[in-house]
Amino acid sequence: MRCLSWVLVLVVTTGMLIGCRSRDKFKTEADEEVYEILNSKWQDQYGEIGNYQISDPNINSEDALPESRELALSEAVGMAVSYSREYQTTKESLYSTALGLTDTRHQYARQWFGTIDADYALGNGSDEITAGAGAGV
């Protein structure tokens, strides 16, 4: 009977571990969902779609300069916009708003759940094992 209990514990633990995902996986999925929302809501009347993706703010702007240190006007304007704190803040605000929408969608989405219960009791010289399961929407 003890062997059966350990097998049950092992199966439940394995199932829990398989369901776990890394923080990076959740971040990637959130990013994909946010950018999908932004792309689907963009309209032609807004003009050309820009680069609204959030990038690493710690990139050194001098690394982006060509070796000659000479820039065309369009390149200079592009760098000024890309490294502008105000521009980055606006992009981050847009991202945060779309991320909030994903949370709201998740709250109202159909969510499947399931439970597995197991109990083991030893008393008066007898072993007792009970198990139960449930699922729902």
C-alpha cells in the first residue's frame, strides 16, 4: 500500500512540474499577445506603423554610430527619436495599456481547471487511501 502512495505522490508531482513554465516563456507569450493586439487595432488613418516594440533601454547610443561619426540628417533624426526618453515612455505606456487589455481578456476568457485530491490514513492496523478528481469551466 505504501508503494501505491508513493506512486500517487510521484504522478501528482510530475504533473505539477510539467505544468510549470519559466518566467521567460510567460514574458514571450505576453509580448506576442500585446504586439498582436497592437497590430490588429492599427488603422491606416493613423499613418505608417512605427516601431512600437519595447527594446533594451541600456543599449549604448555610441555603439550605433558609424565609425566615421558622420550621419545623414535622416539617420540623426532616427537616432534622436529612438533614444528619446519621451519617445520610450510613450512606447512603454502603449505597451502597458495593451498588456492591461490582455489581463482583462484573460479574466473574461473561459478557463479550464482541474483538481486532484489524495489522502492516506493509517489507523487501527488498516491503511486507507482515498482519491478524487474534478474538472470544470
